[in-house]
Amino acid sequence: MTLRRTKKTRRAMTAAAITTGLVLAVAGCGGGDDGGDDSKKENTSSGATENGQGGDEKEPEEQQSQPSDEVLSEVKGEESITLTVKSATRDEGGFVTVSGTVTNNGSRFFTAANWRGEERELNKNGSSVAGANLVDGKGKKRYLVLRDTEGRCLCTKFTGGVKPGQTNDWYAQFPAPPEGTSEVTFQVGAMPPAPIEISEGE
């Protein structure tokens, strides 16, 4: 009787232990999966909502509109050249600085040979705007490009010329017309006269 009871007791304990182990294992697996999935779902959902809301609420950044280049005057003439004047500013030093661009729309190099002027003093200023001038029609005066003591102009020199399809910047400085005179005409070489307005420097 004792042996039978002992065996039955052992079997019952073993069965109970196995059953308990299985229950715990199933509970552990089930709880871990559910908890992990819920947590992940919550986190994912929360993150997506935050990111989505953040993206939706953000307004596109305002792009700073770049001011378009102001053009005072533009003329077309010799050798398919386009001359553009973009600024003419009166400076405190008693001179006016005129600047712009030259575009070669032709198929050959533009050397600006007759833009240097006919004066002997300007012979060293080849491929430049040394021969340009400002004309004050009302005051009936003409202002030539300023030069240094060696006859070099205070202006741009197109070293090597302007290639076909190329656009080059240029500038030239002139004695300033009297205060109150703002409307003048810029002319160089055989290009048509370009009416411009002088603005006061800051």
C-alpha cells in the first residue's frame, strides 16, 4: 500500500509540475507577444501621428525672392553685340560709375577695337570701353571716361575679346554731371545711344 501511494503521489506531483510549467510557458509567450505588439503598435502609431502632424502642419518655407537684375537700357548693334546698362551711380568723389554687360551674339570674337576711342592717349586701352562717353543733352556737355596719369582708362578691358555666345561684365567711370542732372545718354563705338538715368549713391 505504501509503495502504491508513493508512486501515485509522485505521478500526481510530476503531472502537476508539468502542467504548471506549460501554463506558465504559454502565459509568458502570450503575454510577451501581446504586450510587445501593443507597445510597438502604440509607439509606431504615436510616432507616425507626430511625424505626420509635424509634416502636415509645417508650411513650406518661404523662398526669398531674388530681385531681378534691373536694366536701365539695352541696345543692339555692331557685330551682333548687345550692350546692357544695369546701373549708373553718382558717387561722393565727384564721378559716376556706369556698369552693365556685353553679349556677343555673333559667330566671331569681338575685340571691341573701335570702343577704345580715337584719341592717341587711349591707344594702350585696346579691347576696352575707354572711348565711351556720357552726353548731357540738356546741358550740351559730353563727359569722357576718366584716366590715370599714364592714360589708362578707369574702365573694363576685355582681355582676349568676347567669345561668341559669351557675356562679359563691364564698367566705366566718368566725371559727374552737375547735381540735378540725372538723364544722360551712354554711347560707345558704333553702338546706338543708350538713354540712362543716374541714381544717387548711398
